[in-house]
Amino acid sequence: MQDGNFPERQARARVRKRGRRSGVGTVHAVTMRALLVAMGLGLIACGGTDVSGTWKGVGTFGGQVTVKLTLDQNDEQVTGTGNLSGPGGFASVAVSGSAKDEAASLILTAPGFSSPSNYDANVSGDTMTGTWTEPGNTWPLTLNRQ
């Protein structure tokens, strides 16, 4: 046995133990985990609802009516155009409103109509499910992104 090397081996063992408990590897792993969590939270905070695109659905508003909206979103503000077609004819609409979190609230105005229509919906991916409201009437309406 070489007694001269024994204290040196003990010192190396102490350094290795300390390195495993609080060394660079451990600190690096904790830092990386914290960074990944922060990035994930940032994506959740920034990743709100985006309703940009073309949406289409069929509602029963006293007959089957096809609703097609083309929307643009800037932050929470939504603008766009659309058309409604059904037994009563065809109407072009202008769209304004907002989308935040998983909700969209749209106001649709058409020339020749005295009051706007409202569409309030929950947004989940490429589907908006909500309620179309006109003065005195309310109907369910689901729109799908095309």
C-alpha cells in the first residue's frame, strides 16, 4: 500500500463529491431547467388567439345561411370582410372586433342593414364556436378556418 498517495486520493474524492452536489454540472442543469420554464411561460403569454385567415360555416338563420369571413388580426384588434349567402340572397359585410385569449368578439355591418350583427365565439385551433346575434334573434354558429 502506498501511504504517500492516500491523502491525495482523499482530496480528489472530496473535490469529485463537491462537484456532483454543487458543481458546474448541477448548476448548469438547474439553469437550463429555469430557462426552459421561462421560455415556455413566455410562449404561453405571447401565444394568444390568432384568428387571421378565412373562416366558413353554415348557420340556420331562418334558413341555411353560409357565412364566410376573411379576417386579419393585429395584436388584439380584428378587421376583415365577409359575405352571407342563403335563401334571402347575398350580403357583403365589414368585420371589426377583437380576439384575446381563446375568445373572439366580432361586429359585422352590412350596407342596407339598420343594425350590426355580433358574433361572440370561443376559439380552439381552427374552430370558432359561438353565438350570432341580431336584434331580437340569436343562433349558434360554428366557423372553421379554411
